[in-house]
Amino acid sequence: MANTAAAWPSHKASCKRRNYIIKFDLHPEHITSPPVSRTLSCPADAPFYTLHMALQVAFGWATTHSFDFAGVDPDFDPDAAGMDLLAMIQQRMRLDQNGGMPAASDPREYLLRVVDPVQTQGFGAVDRMPEGPRRHPGTVEKKSDKWKLWQLFDDAKYQGHKMVYTYDFGDNWEHFMTVTGRADVTEDFVCLDGTGHYVAEDVGSWRGWEELKKAYRARNRTKEQKEKINWFEKMASNRDPQGLAGDRVNDFDREKLNHDLAHMWEKFERMGQEAEEQERRFARMDRSTFATLGRR
């Protein structure tokens, strides 16, 4: 019995499902110089919500928007789904009639969506308005805080289908997912490889990112380009004070990233505290402004 008890820790580890090695490519058709990608070793028993948070760290996002993970319907034809103005108005009317969901007769883009579990209210509800067309009566939906990675990646129904992690339904940041193998069990997500500086939040989709990089390359910058650079270095929610000058567009530090992944919950707790403090500062400023106006 004593020998069995002593061997249990190593036996327990060997019983766990092995990690998935997943490569995430951010808009690979459009972001190429350099490409922005991350390859992670992902614990199989982790909920998809935890993978979402790990990807926020890995890609330098600021957790200010909603998201989903989706398996693309192989029968969906994006060209056929393209619409003229009249068709778009008609679809909008159908969405309104169906509580924001497409009609069953509309093309189904996704077989499955693993969705943000956070309830929408205030700005969050506005942020998720573009989500409507992604929902479909024929699309299976799972909550990301309940569904684990192995429940998707070990399910034969979804193997071989294109998978995508989408963050911010407005800018529509699509990270295409490829399971490339398995790895030893780890408690944390681990970055194995990556390319490219993280992308600016709210820059205006991949086109805005390309315009920002173009601004840094310009010899004689326009006023608009100078404003873009100033915004990224001083005001963006995931700003980088060092910007993208020189070779920084290729900046990627795997060692630092793995440190951040190992401590990501502490990082998000600090971000939450900073956001609360910022809200308190704004509230004090508002009260001070009203008091000043009241004395006039």
C-alpha cells in the first residue's frame, strides 16, 4: 500500500490527457510582413475560456472585447454568402424578427461555436452586436467556461474541419487554428514558437494594422500617420511606448511570454485593479467638474 501511495503522483500525471500543440495564425492571408503567429502547448483538460485568456496574453490583446471559437461548416461558401445592399437589408430584417439570429434558411457558417460566457450589458452588449449573423439555428453552441479542449479536439465530428478563434466581432480578428501534434502534460499553457509583434487593439482590423506599419516605414510622415503612431504608443489599450520603429515589428520574446503565461491570472487581476482605479479617477474628475460648474 505504501508503495502504491508513493507512486500515485507520477501515475496520476501519466493518466492525464496529453497537451495539444496548436498553431494560431492571425489573418495569415493579409498579415504577412511579418506574419503574426503563436504556437502553444495547451492542456487538454483546460476550458476554452482559459485558452481564450492564454491567447489574450500570447497575442498581446487587452481583453476588452468578446470572442468565440468556431468550427467552420465545409459547405459554407463565403462568396455565395456575399450580398448586395437589398439582400443585406433583408437579412437585417430577418435577424430582427428572429431575436438577432439568422433564419434556418440562411447559409450556416459554423458547425459549432464555443462562446463567451460573460453576460452582455452596457458596452458589452454593443460590442457583441456584430455577433448576430454568426449565430444560426443549426449551429451547436457551448459555453467556453464549461467546455474543455479535449471535448472538441477528440470529437471525430469536428476533426479535419477548419477551426478559428475570433476576437472582437467589430475588427474581427481571426486566428486560424491548426493542431500539429501532442506534447507532455503541463499545468500551464506554454509557448513553443511565434513570429511578429503583437497587433494594436482597435486599430481597425488587419487593414488598420497594415496602415500603422506603413506609417512607421514612411520617411516623410503625414499628419494622419503621425497621429496613428502617437495613438499606438500612448493611447491604445495595448499600447507599446517603444512602437514599431526599426526591427520592432518583428519583436517576439518567447521567454517573457512564457513567464506571463505562467502568471497570467495574476496579470489579469492587476489589470482589473488598474481598471477599477481608473474608473475611480474618472468618477472623482466628474465630481470635481460638476462642483466647479456649480460654483460658477
